Amino acid sequence: MRVTMSVKSIRGLGLALSVWLLVSGCTTIKETATDLKTSISSLFGRSDENQTAEELATAGMDYYDEGEYKKAIDHFQRLKDIYPFSKYAMLAELKLGDAHYRIEQYDDAIFAYEEFEKLHPRNEAIPYVIYQIGRSYFDRVTTPDRDQNAARKALETFQRLIKQYPGDPYARSAADHIVACHKSLSGHAFGIGVFYYKSKHYKAALSRFRSVVTEYPDVGYHQPALEYIVRSEKKLAEESVPDKEAPDAPARGDEPGSG
């Protein structure tokens, strides 16, 4: 049960709230933060079972700042469930995504962020929310030889952010991640091309190498893909030439039994 708050945790709450204000910038949340700061004393002596929306929000932010993300999630979720129309609900909706992201629960983070975007499509935090959706996909990208669905989802999300908010700072950060997504996807396509080439499936290999050059130029696999394109085309050309060692077809009149 959360009964008291230390001076250190109160200061941490102020810092967390400052970060939130930088992200959102909306009047409603600023007023919410002011209310939280001026009423922290109301937490002393209150039990978790009887906490108000304000107290749940404050405790959740405190836990979040301390790195107690699972406890923060519990408080933010209860705030949403018990007080869905509270002025603190928007804060809980966003921080749920952040807390899930922090402990690498990426599916839950994506769900929370997408729900926030649907509920508040015009909120000033939306560029950050879209960026975090992209990061939740991006952070699951491993090596080019593994499944690239996460890389494709991340790429689509970052591209959407840049298209919708081209001048936003988060869009500029997304551009760097797009390059990394291209590297992963091109590496995957290149690796499949090499596999096909070694398996003597030159037509399939050629298709993969061409996709690397056209879809992901200048991200690390461009030059080797070009070299494999030349080699694959050469192999295909060789396959199309009749075998010189095969016996020539008999001339007309020379077939067995003629004459």
C-alpha cells in the first residue's frame, strides 16, 4: 500500500510532469499538472483502495519516475477503469503506453498508443505517439536473416509520421530510423537472393537483387547486389545457350533406316 511520499519522489514527480508538458503542450494537461503539484499533500494517509483520480495519477507518475513501471501501469490502468471521464484520464492513457514500452511490452505499448491516437487525433502529443508506435516496432527488429515484419511495420509508421508532420522534431528522428529499416530490409532481400543464387535459381535471385537496388538504394547492399545482378544475368544467359557438347540432330536423310 502506498501511504507516504519522500521528498526525492516528489521532486521526481515534478521532473516527470515537466517532461509530459514538453510532449503535450496542451492547456488541459498543463492545468492537470498544476493541480497535481499543488495537491500532493492529499496523498498522505490515503489508502490505495480509496484513491481519487488525482491521487492515482500522482502515484502512477511517481512510480513511473522511480522506474517501477509495472506499478505505474497498475495505477494508470485503474485510473482509466474507475475514472474514464476524469481530466487525468488522458495522462493515464499516454503514460500507459510509455510504461509498457519501458519494460519492452511492445504489443501493449502499441495498443495504448493507438488507442490514444484514436481518442485524441488532434492532440499535440500525436507526433510523439506515432513515433513511439514506430519505435515499438523498430525495437523488435533483430538481424536481416530473421522475419522482417517488424521492420516493415516500423518503416510504414515512420513514413506516416513524416508525411503527416514533416516539420516536427519527431519526424526528423524518424528519418534516421527509416534508414535503419531500409538496411534491415535490404539485407534480408540480399540474403534471400544469395540463397537463390547458390541454389542455382538464378531468375529468382535476379529478382531479389534488383529489388535491393531499386527499393533500398545506398544503404549498404547496393554495390554487392549490382555485382550479383551481373553474375545472375550471365548464368541465365549461359542456361539459354544450347549445350555445345550435345550431339547434333541427324541431317535429313541420315536417320537410322533411311536409304
